[in-house]
Amino acid sequence: MVRKENLDADDVADASSRDASRRVRSRLSLLALCILVGGSGILHFAVPGPYRRIVPAPLRAQAAAVVAVSGICEIICAALLAVPRTRRLGATATAALFVAVFPANLQMALDSLHTDGPLSPSIVAIIWLRLPLQLPLILWALRFRCARQTSPAVVRAPSA
């Protein structure tokens, strides 16, 4: 009987440890998404040229405004994701943002085929392989719609 109680306590400890490990991984994943989205938003203002070049043709006349608005949206999405009370909205907005920027990624891929400057085949391949990666990014963002976590910057050690 004592042995069974010890096994049960060990099972509880293992489950608790796995749960704590899962929470830490989830928080780190959230932090990574916030950094990716927020960092990209900041780059829209720090280095706008590459973003302006990939604005789809019908919007090129307003490329500067499109890049500024998309940068602001990315920063707002990252902030919404970082705050537990707004995380669900932030996750949905981030997924929508990933859908909205897909035309720019497609434009970049199309432009890579008709560039004046030399692009290495590996760069062209990376540009084209980026297109299907939009779906995992969308799913990554949506993963945080239902998750209940603390702030991504706070990664607590599991309690004993």
C-alpha cells in the first residue's frame, strides 16, 4: 500500500513537472511571437525601403502610408498579445495580419523573378518557400486565442 502511494505521488510530481514545462514552453513561444511581430513592426519604420518595395502594385502609389499603417498594426498586435486581458483579441488580430500581408509576400516572390539586380537562386528559393510558411504563422497566432497565460516576459520557475 505504501508503495502505491509513493507511485501516485511520483505520478503527480511527474504530471506537475510536465505541466510546468509545457507552461514555460508556451510562454516562451508567446514571447517569440511578440518579438517577431513587434520587431517586424519596428523595422517598418527603421528600414522602410524593403517593405515599400513589396507593396502590391495596385497600392504602390501609397507605399509609404501602407508600410506605416502595417508597421503600426504589427506593433499593436504584439502589444495586444503581450497583455493577458487582450491576448485573445491580439491572437485574432495577428492571424488576420498574417493573412493581410500575404499579398506583399506574393509580390516579393513575383518580383524576385523579374529583378534588375542579381538574386542568387538560394535567395529566390527562400522568398518562394516563405509563402507556405504563412499558414504555420497564422496557426501559431491562433494558438493563443484560447490559452490562459501570464505575461510573456514573466517566465516563472515551477513551484515545488
